Amino acid sequence: NRLLIGIGWSMVVFIAAYRSRRTPPVLREVVLDRPHSVEVAFLGPATLYSLTLPLKSQITLIDSVILVSIFAAYTWRISKAPAEEPHLVGPARWIGTFRTPNRRASVIGMFVFAAVVILLSAEHFADALVATGQEFNISEFLLIQWLAPLASEAPELLVAGLYAWRLNTNAALGTLVSSKVNQWTLLVGTLPIVFAIAAGGLHGLPVDVHQREELFLTAAQSFFAVAVLVTLSISVREAWLLFTLFWAQFIIGGLAPESIAGLERIFVGGVYLVFGLVIFTRQRGLIRPLIRDGFKT
């Protein structure tokens, strides 16, 4: 989640701003089309609810029901949007030329192939990370927290970067905002369900103090990101703020001794919340139209 915002969202703005120098006017902000109000609107309640998770010692099945329900409502809302002609390039354009049965079979086949590859490699990859950490005396938590998500998010970041390079900024940023909704609802919501199935009971997914601090930091960053997107745009200055805060926390967290690392995470999370509240206060007139467009229009 933090990679998507701190690296992904800001990356889209930086690439687009750089490319626009060759084709003036120079881009000062990335603006989302009005239909993307849906993603921002649903990210709002998901973020507000996520701020309660750090207060708990476990993420329960009730939390799962709420988060997955938000995702289901988001999916239903998206399904009601009017259809539009997709912009296809490369392999997608080639597959789009297939007859309907062949096209559907191709897409299903790619999904199945990807699932098989993940099934065969994911557990070995995670075990290898743990073993690497033990061998080289590197924090296993740090490796799993950052290296694994970076590997899994790389294709999506690459696609968004290509969209931004072609100055299709609406698709670039929209893709990553939609992914943020999916991960903050469906991904987090299904973890306790999988844990309960594996444990053979109805116990929630336990979270220790360190993980609760990480949850708070992630939820606070999401709160700030939603505040930025109230205008359905991210300026270059806001992108630099997202980028700088992400790396500042990452570097300080890596250098700070464990005795004060918890305070560092709480402090940076507090900074995110303060910045978010300031932006919400300044842009409060845009909140109601955003909610109306996202949930109703």
C-alpha cells in the first residue's frame, strides 16, 4: 500500500511532467477524469475504517466482512458505469482482434497460467526471503515487507509508467488508485479469512505492536492520499510531498534503533494525518460533490 502511493502515484506525476517538456504546455498536475470519483469515494470509508485496525490486537472476521463488503459495493458501483471503448495497444490490441470465443479463452488462459506460476513460486520465494535474512543477518520482517511487495507490484508500476510516458495520465494514475482500493479492502479483508481456514477456527489474524504501528502508518498515509485526491488531481508539489515523506520514513526507519522505531512510525503517521486534515479543511467544499459523484451519479 505504501509503495503504491509513495512510489507509484508520485512516479506517474514525475514521468508525465518530464515528458510534457517536449510537448508543451508543461504539465503541472495530473488530473483524473470525473468517473474516477468512484475509486476516491470508496477509498475514503476504507481508509477511515482502516484507522481503527491499529487499535486492535487482531484483525477479526468482522473486519473482513466490512472490508470485503466495501470492495463488493465498489465492484457493483463500477459495473453500473457506462461502457466505453477501451484504448488497446501492443498485445492487448492483438488479442482484441480475436473472435469473441477465442478472445475469452485467451484471457482465461492467461489468468490460469499466472495463477499456476504464483502457486508454484510464492511459498518458495517467501521461504527464500526468510532464509536470506537469517544467513546475512538482515531483518526478515524488512525483507518480506518491502522486497516481496516490490516484486509483486513491479508489473503494475511498469504499466502505469508506460501510460504516463505516453502522457495517458488518466489511465496511469487511475490504474494505481483502483489498485489501492483493491488492496486496502479485498487484500486486507481476506487475510483473516485465510488465516481462520488454515487455523481451523474463527480466531482473527493476530497483530503485534510492531505490526499495529505499521498499520497506523499505512492508514495515515492513505488518509493523506485521499485528501490530496479530493480535487481529483495531484500536482507536482504534492507528488514531491508524497515521495519525500515515504522515503524519509523509510530511511529514518532503517537507521533508527528499534527502541525508538515505534515512536518514529507514530510520529510520521501523525504528520500524514495533520497534513490530511489541513487539506480536507481547505478543500471541504469539494467533499460533498466527490461523494455524490462517487456513490450516486
